[in-house]
Amino acid sequence: MAFDRITVEPDKLEGKPCVRGLRISVETVVRLIASGWSFDEILENYPDLEHEDIRQSLEHAAAASNVHV
């Protein structure tokens, strides 16, 4: 699965996965969703984000947590 909107830069946010090189981490997006924020609320409060950024953040987090036993 390709994540063309998720970037990892060692010198930005300690190398955490971010959205399009912005200083908005995938973790931040996932935590907002987990806290009950809607996509619209996130987009309103983080105007640099786009709907696809949120979707890919969730997909990236799901892929990163996929552990095979």
C-alpha cells in the first residue's frame, strides 16, 4: 500500500511519520479521531490538512499496527 501523503524526515518531529512534510504527525491525526473529532472538525482546526491526509493517516496507522502472530 502506497502512502504518498505520509513522509518521514529524521530532522522533523524526531522522525515520526507526518502528513506531507508538515509538522502534523500521523499520531496527532489518529489521536484526534480517537478523541471523537470528526473529519470536518480536524479540517476546520488544521486548515493545512485535506480529507485525503486524514484518510491516509488512519490507513498508515492501521498498517503500522498490523502484527502477525
